Amino acid sequence: MNCSLIYYDALACAGGAAGDFLPLVEADLQKTAARVSDNARQICESKSVNDVALEVGEGDPRYVLCEAVDKHHAAILVVGSHGYGTVKRAVLGSVSDYCAHHAHCNVMIVKKPKTKH
């Protein structure tokens, strides 16, 4: 089983003063990626899933996920959904929508659970 854990370096394109903070942000992203990888490995081991390859990538998640599907010949891609409305999805773009239309495998979109008030 292959798991791809992806993080997106959104500040790389910001330019200007953001460039001064990029090394700090990059170091924090690497720590976060390592922590997420460790947690994922522990979860897999607790479920007796031992044949897991963890991979951390960088870039636009829409493209990185679809490329990972092709690279690993995935049978299914599971992605989450923030539950944004139509306008917000149109402005921000939807990773799950892009993957559902472009990934060369089945795509399962897991919605955020509804919260009770």
C-alpha cells in the first residue's frame, strides 16, 4: 500500500517581503511533514498495515496528487473536502473536484462531518 502525504508551499509564489520568511516557513513545513508521516505510520502499524510507503511531496496538490496516482498506479484516491460553497470553490479552486475529473483512478471524496449546534 502506498500513501502519499502532500504539503503545498503557498508562499513560494508570494515574492517580495515573503522571501525573507521562506526559510522559516520551509523549516516549519518540513517539521510538520515529518510529524504527519510519523503519525500516519503509527496509525498504519496500529491497524496491522505494515507494507506502507510514505511520500512527502511539494507543489499544487491538484497536480501532485494526480501525478502520484499515475506514479503508483493507484486504484483509488481518497481526498477530503472542506465543504466550501459554490462561489468559494470557484475562487479558491477545488482539489477534490480537479482530482475527480483528472485522476486516472476512482476518487473518493470524504466530506467534513457535520457539527451539531
